[in-house]
Amino acid sequence: MCEHPEWIPECIELNDYSGNWSDYLDQVYLCFCQSLVHSKAYFRDGYVGVRRIPETDGKGFGFWHCISEGKEEDERTPDLERCKRIKWIRAVIDNYDKPEVDYWTNRRGREICHLVWYKETYLVVIAERKNTSKGKKYYLLKTAYPTFGRRRIEKLRKERDVYHKKTDAAPEDGV
């Protein structure tokens, strides 16, 4: 088992709920809401919002996107590896400046996205937004997931390294 700093929460395991998917899902959702909906996370110069609509089974879109995988939104399926790390999202956002965390930005379509990657094993993606009525910047949680697989890790490393080379910042800076 990999060692984690004290700021990384324990995983939530399905076995702790006797394999009962419904009870487990309710607990994962409760943790998500406690850490990101009922208590606002802040990143750099703004708060981090969570997309709620459209809801599925009374749970917001942002939640489903963070616990499921798949290319087509309507066909995404829950992923236990994502579910068990749901508490990591807030922890990684709160600690983006730690040495264990890499940080960079990219452009995805018209959005500026901030990528926060914990030990090359867990990625949180948040997009910059601007409140048009108040003119203030905020961020929207897009997704979060464990980064398994050599290809995915290599692609993220390359993107991170190109960003840091362009900005003359060392990847291990965390800022």
C-alpha cells in the first residue's frame, strides 16, 4: 500500500457497507456534499462550485461525473476506484501547493482548466469561470479520477512538463 500524507483522507470502501451498493453510494454522496457542496472549497483566488443540474436519482451532475467513467455522458458507469477516493477531491484542492501535488493549466475548448495532480495518481480538473453579474472569478469542478494506466500518466506528464517548460516553473513547485 502506498503511503499518503496526513491530509489525504482514508478511502471509503464498498466492503465497509457489506457490499450494499445503495448504502455505499449514499455515503459517497454524503461525503461529496459535506466537502464540496455544504462547505465551499477555495482554490487560488475564488471558490469552487459544483454543477448540480441535471440530477440523476436526486444526485447532482458534478457528483456523477466524479464517480463514473465513459465517453458518452448518458452511458457513464460508476467506478469504484473513483467512488472510494471521493474525499480526496477537496483534500487535493486544499493542498494544491504541497510538494506532492503538481499543478498546471490548459485550454479545453474555450475553457481554461486547472489540473491538480496528486503524486501522479489522482487528478482534479477545475475550470475557470466568471460570474457575469458580479464580475468575480470562480471555479467549477469538472471531474476527478485516479490516473491508472501508463498511457494516461505519460500523456499527463507530457502536458504538465510542456506547461512548466513554457512558464519556466519547475513541475515539483506545486504552484
